[in-house]
Amino acid sequence: MGWIETITVDADHPASLARFQAAALEGYSVRGYDEAEIARLAADGLTPETDPTVMIDGPGATLCLQKMPGKATGRNRWHVDLRGSSRQSEVEKLCRLGATVRRCERSETVGPRCSIRKETPSACSVKAPSDEPLHRAVDSSVELT
């Protein structure tokens, strides 16, 4: 039987989106750069901030954020569903990290959810405990359910 080892996502700026996702996900962190990797990037005129492929490691699958040549066309149809002890506190945390709330709604299948966006092609969804009231959104960008 197979399992998910890595989830790869296209990003306009992999380093900043990686920092956001690592801060949003408990137990995850941006993979560090050793001297050899920094030298390899420098040889290509890059730095960790301009690295076209940034990895995020944690207790589950590794996340790989990669820059693709050219501008993204159309909608990238991926998002991350997050669950926290309080949707309100998760929304506030993600807003502090630079996200923007697009909408809040009550879904018949998942209950209260907020849609928040950090970077145009990707979103994140945070689920609230079913007894938590629907929260009216503040400006932020990630999907919260």
C-alpha cells in the first residue's frame, strides 16, 4: 500500500508561502539550508529567499513549494484544510501571518468555514468545532472551514 510522501504545489514566491504554511501548521518548519546548499544556490545566482523549490517538513507529508516559469493561468485548485481548537483564533493567527479572509459561510457538509487566501493560486481551509458560531471575516487570505 502506498502513502503520500510529498505534496508539491506551484507558488509565485515559494519562500514566503513556505514560511506562511510552516507557521500555520503545527509541527512543520521550512527545511534548513546547509553551507553546500547555499553554495549551490549562489552558483545559480540564487539565495534561500529566491530558491525556486522550498521544502516544509513536519509530522505528515512533506510540502514542496516550487516556482514554475511564467505566470500562472487559471485557478490552481488546491487548498489545505486546517483544524484548530478555535476557528476564531486560527483566523486571527493566519491574518497576523499575512492572509486575507475571502468569505465565511456555513457549509452543509463541513459546518462553519472561512475561506482565506495567502497567495493567489493556493488557499487553506480551517475547520471549526461544530458548536462554534459562524465568525464574520476580517481581511486575510487563506481558506478556513
